[in-house]
Amino acid sequence: MRVYILMFLIAAAVTYLLVPVVLRLALAMGAVTQVRERDVHTTPIPRMGGVAMYLGMLVAFVIASQIPYLSRVLGPGSAAWGVLLGAGVMCVVGVLDDIIELTWYAKLAGEILAAGVMAWQGVVLQSVPFMGLTVTSSRMSLFITVLVVIVVANAVNFMDGLDGLAAGMLGIAALAFFIYAYVLTRNVSPGDFTSVACAITAPLAGVCLGFLPHNFHPARIFMGDSGSLVLGSVIAGAGIQITGQIDPANTALGYALPAWMPLLVPFVVIALPMIDFVWAVVRRLARGQSPFHADSGHLHHRLLQKGYSHRSAVLFLYVWALIASLAWVALIIFQAEIVVPVAAVAAIVTIIVMRVSRKHTQASLVESTTGNV
């Protein structure tokens, strides 16, 4: 556990320290988000913060790879490096989009290339935990892998619409995935707690934490596509890498749910953005627009329209991400007994957050109105 905490801290520190450098670079290269009709920020904000996040993960990997304990999971040819390499290609695609705003088909081509690189490095979905189905076709395996990476990466990209939203929710998701992978690894191999999934998600959570102080409202920099695509591809890669590699019969948990968990975790912990992603695609296609055409119909925009303040909307989504992700982690540990209590807690917390947020927003509006009289 200590070595994973070290990776988390290194990634957080490097990201935090590099963000000001990347901010200056973004300004010099013209990677600035101007104020558009659908945006909630009121002044131009530099983007491309994902470069600092990717470098934070890279430095954590390089340092941790020198530790003998992690030689198996971070050695040459490891799947962890395959995920990082694919994420690096995603970062390059995102940087280009942050600077020159690629067309949707050029961006999609770059995402396919990045996911293909990840698959080429051995990060492929070999089996699907449904009736013991095994993917025997290499082409089908490649197709499913690329599809999962692109869907998750774009779901995170679509989510990145409020200050601190994507970084906070993916940080929560990465932390939950790390706990899940660590518990599962301890059950499968009690003498060896090393895991590629743990080595990936620990620094992923770290870069999110390191980026948040610069990105939380009011943000000084946005992660841009260079960040959202990296975060999405990394957590998707972690899920793909571990799916089908765990035999539920060999776990101490005693039932088949662990086989489903790696494939479900990336989707469940970002369930809200996934739903938002699907609805956005359907909404845009119904209008005759490209699925990548930006609009103001996302869930976070709707919360703002309901009267939530910027921070309240972000915190509301944080709460639901925390409940959803930790509920699934708890489910694998405590099994079905945890479902009803978690549902009750989710309902209570949601009601409390909604009331507090609305009262705070109304008080702020009253104060603002009074001050302008």
C-alpha cells in the first residue's frame, strides 16, 4: 500500500507544480477558451492543463518503476506502460484540439489511433463476463477495446463543463477503482499485492488532486481535451486490463460479481456523465447535428438552470459520484446486504445537498440584489 501512496503523492505534487508552467505555455501558444454563449465562465481561460496531468503520471511511473516491489507491474513491456503510451497519444490529440480546434472526424481518428496503440501494447479485452463468453477473434477484441476507450474518454470530455467537475469526479472514480483493485488483488493473491490496475489508478487519483487547486471555481486553467481524454482513456484502460483476468472461483468473496466489476466500475463511477453522454449524442443526432457538436444541454448546465450556483452544482455531482463509486466497491466486499443502506443514504444525502445548495444560492442572490440597490 505504501508504494501506491507514494505514486499518488508524486503524481499530485508534480502536477500541482507543473500547472503554472503549462498555463504560461498555453497562453504563449494561444490555447485559450474564449467566452461562448454556452459557456459559464465570463473571462477567457487558458486550457491544456492535461499536459501537466499526463506528465504527473509519467514521472510517478518512472520513479515507481525503479522500486523492486513494482518490477513486475511496471517493468518493460508491462500493460501499465501500454495504457500510459495510449494516453500519451490521446494527450497529443487533445493538445492539438486545444490549440487549433480539430474537426470532429480528425479528433475521432486521433482517438481511434490512441486506443489502437493501447491495444497494440497488449491492453485488450480478451473476455466478457457474460455466460463465460471469450473473445476469440483478434479483430473483435480490438474493436471492443477501441470502442470502450473512445466511449469512456468522450464521456469524460463531455463532462468537463464546470470548474473542477471532471477532475473531481475522475479523482473519486480513480480512488474507488484503486480500492476495488487492491481488495480484489489481496483476495486473489494474498502473498503479492502488486497490480497493474492499482499502479494505474493510484497516480490517476493523484493528478486529479494536484490539478484541482488550480481548476476549482473560479478556475485559473482548464484541463482541456488534453486532460479529459487522458483521464478517460486511463481509467478505461485500467478496467479493460483487469477484466477477464480474475477467476471469481479463486476469490475469497464467494460469488461471481467480481468478474463483472472491472468492466462495470469505469461506467458506474461515471454513471451520470455516461448517461449525459448518451443523451447528448441522441439529442444532437435528432437535431441533425454531429454527436460532437457542443451545446448547453448537459446535466451540469441543467443544474445551473435550476438555480444551483457553480460550486453547488459541482459539489452535488461530487456527492453522487462518491455514492455511486463507493457503493459498488462496498458491494464487492459486503455483497447484497449493502444495497438497501446505500440507497437510503443516497436519497438522504441528495435531499440534504439539494436543500442546502438552494438555500445558499437564494441567499447569495438576495445578498447580490441588496448590494445593487
